[in-house]
Amino acid sequence: MVRKYEACILLKADLNDVQLGEELKFVEDTIKKSGEIVKIESLGVRNLAYPIKKKKEGFFSIFYFQSPPSLINEIKTKLDSKENILRYMIINRKRLPQKKEKDANS
């Protein structure tokens, strides 16, 4: 059985473009090993409501994906191992957003 999920990833805001790309690629590859990514949204750098690990800003990215529930713990374990990921949250979704026309080509 496959379920729909949303993963909100909070990365350190002080990463350079190369490091940020590597971290996002790691998250994408981790999810792809366990399921299918439907859409990725990057929200950019935002102020945090309270400091997390002494950081006041973070780079937010949201991954919408489908995966068997048994593999979610595996994804969480891999995300826990990365020090540049400040926080993450994976929640169940009833529906996933549709791919946009230009997203389908990438």
C-alpha cells in the first residue's frame, strides 16, 4: 500500500549554493529510493519563530511524495544523520498537488 506524504525540510540558511544543492539532492535521492516524488517546492530563506540550534533563519523546502508507510522510518533515519538539516517534518496528505506543465519537463 502506498500513501501520500509531505516532507517539510529546514536547512541552515548560511549554506552556499553548492552545499544547499547537495543537501537538497541528498533529500531527493533518499525519498526516491523509498518512493516517488510528485512535486518539490523551495520556499527560500525565512525567519524562524524561535532559534533552532542558535540559527534565526532557515531555508525551507517541501517535498510531496508517495511511499509505503514502512519506509518512512528509513527516510527519517537518513535525514537525522545530516547536520545541515535543522528540522524536518513528514506528514500524511489526503491529496498531493498536481505537477505544473513546466515541472513535468524537469
